[in-house]
Amino acid sequence: MGLPVEIQNLGYQIRRDKTVLAGVNLNIAPGDFTAVLGENGAGKTTLLDLILGFRKPTQGALRVGGEKPHQDNWRARQEIAYLSEKVDIPGDWTAGDFLKFNEYFYNRYNHDLEAKYRRVFQVNRADRLGNMSAGEIRRVQIVGALSIEPKLIVVDEITAVLDIVGRRHFMSLLRDLNRETRCTIVLATNILEDLANNVTHVMLLRKGAVRAFEPLGAFLGGASPDVFSQKVADLLEETP
């Protein structure tokens, strides 16, 4: 079962006159697969950084699995996988070097799962990262992240650099993990393709505030998943 994410009146400011998030209230239950959507600058990455403990809230309360993330509880972090385009990996490392480094931090690292995911994403441990495209590097990250048997997977915008096949495999694996292990998934993205066939909940952020947060069925209001992208765009364009 996955980890819960509980947020009450969360706010984050980078200076007195610059509020990034304000009045965020939501509860992501164990086993939810939540898509975090919004325009550029809406606060998606900041929200994920707060969930991961990279930043400390300036207002309100946030707990992941009952813990305050910014207090850096290493036991809790053992159960969290993080994927982001912001992660830099030395170019002179091989894929195997990165996977070995990643393994060091996780007691439950599963080599059988690593081998499975390497086959899915066509990752060769001997290949040098400096010779890979951005999308190929993200494939290596995915292999390492999913091999820890996570209870919470936090994904920030990596789908944009994956190719068509890589994105299909990635979304399919997330869906299967969510359904089979009930791990919690929080995925921030601007790529709406196929989300309606995989996520359980939708959150829209607009200018640092939650515009909507509800189960997928309620968000669609009985409409076909085919209208998902249009509904997201319409809600984000509505005048507050």
C-alpha cells in the first residue's frame, strides 16, 4: 500500500511579495494516482519539491506517510522514488555506474526488477551517459527509481523528453504498479496524452492555487475520456 500525502492550508513564498503557492488543501490517499496539471509557473514543481522535503513550507502543514518531509527522515525516503528532468548525472558515468550509485541509498533495491525494467527500456549497463540523449538518460533514471519498490512515486515533467515508445512503456508501468501494489503516484506534466486512461485523480493548479482536485470520473462529469484535454484547457482559461 502506498503513502498518504496530507496537505492543509499550505503556502510557500520566496520573498514577501512573491507567493508561489497559497491555501492548498488536499489529501492524496494511499493508492491514488494523481495528475498535477497547470500552466507554466502555476506552482507544480514547487508543490512536488515541498512533498519531497526539498523546500520547507512557509505556511500550513504537509505530511507524507505521517512525516514532515523537510525534516529529512531517511527511513521514509527509502520508500519514495523521485523522477525529474532537473536531476544531473555525470556524463562520464555508465548506466551501470548510476544504477549502482542509486542502489546504495535503498535497502529494498531489487535486482530482478532492475533487470526487468532494463529490458523494457532497452538500457545497457555498459553504455555511457554522456553519449545518450536526454530521453535515454531518463530511461536509466526510471529503471533505478522503479527498482526500489517504492510506496510513493513523484514525477516532475520527465514525460516531455521521452519518445513515443518510452512514454507508452512508462505510463503503462505506472498504471500497473498503481493497480498491483497500490503505490501512490503524483505526476506533474504538461503532456496530457493518455492520462485519462491511467490516473485516478486530477489536480489543476492555477497561479499557485488549486483550481480543481477530484477523482477522474467526477472531473469528467460523465463525459468520454476523449474530452479530457479540452476540459483541462477550458478550466485553466476560465476567468476566476
